[in-house]
Amino acid sequence: MARELVRGLDKSRANASDVARGTMAGMPNIASLLKTEISRMARKEVRAETASLKKAVGVYRAEIAALKRRTQAMELELRRLSKARANAVPIEAQAPSAQKLRFGAKGLASQRRRLGLSALDIGLLVGASGQSIYNWEEGKARPRAKHLPAIAALRTMGKKEAAERLASLR
């Protein structure tokens, strides 16, 4: 019996130390329970917060994909239109004209000599600068389409008519 008491006393001492340490076999540790409950609640809160962000990210990705498709379609349309424009007949060729206006650098120089005018005077009649007239005559540049009718009009003009026009322009 004494031995049984000693054994019981040893067990009660062991149980008391287990309780103090929190490792008793039948009872859970409150600190560990509290810790697991806190982490579970934190995960739940984070999941709730990130759910709306996940939805927004999904919507943004769908919008980005739609914009990429739209951009690609517009680039294809632009390429198609630029090819069609390159193949189209220029506007000057479409306009019905009685005669095609041609330009030759030597022809302009000979018209200027025939009329006895300086490059500046021809420039006034045509609507360009004297330097442009020199560049056209030397073949360094070509006149724009708006100048061609005036250059063609020089061919039919005489010295007197050219002098009268220059006087009215000055």
C-alpha cells in the first residue's frame, strides 16, 4: 500500500508539472489554440480582401486583351488602306485636263531668254522666288503642280505682254 501511495503521489506530481507546462495529455494548450484560431481568422480576412482584387484583375486582363485585339485590327486596316492608297491613281491623273502640263528645265531657261527677263521677273510672273527659278533651270529642283499652269502660260506670252504683267504685279 505504501508503494501504491508513492506511485499515486508521483503521478500527481507528474500531472501537476504537466499542467504547469501545458502538455497534459487530455487537455489542449490554450496558447496554441489561440494561435491557430488567430491565424485562421487572419486567413479568412485576407481571403475576403483579396477576392475583390482578384475580380478587378480579371476584369482588367479582359479589357487589356480586348484593347490588344482592337489595336491589331486597326493596324491591319491601316496596312490595307495604305496599300489601297498606294495602288490608287493620283488625284492629278484623275482630274480631266485638256492637255498634260510638262516641265523641262531647258525649256524654262529658253523661255526666259526669249522674253528677256531675269529669274526674279519670271519668279514674279510664276509666283515663285528667283532662286527657285534658277534651281528649276539647273535641274536641281522641280516646280510644284501649282506653278505648272503659270509656266505653261509663259510659252504663249510675248515680250510686251510679259512687261505689262510685271508692271501690274509690281
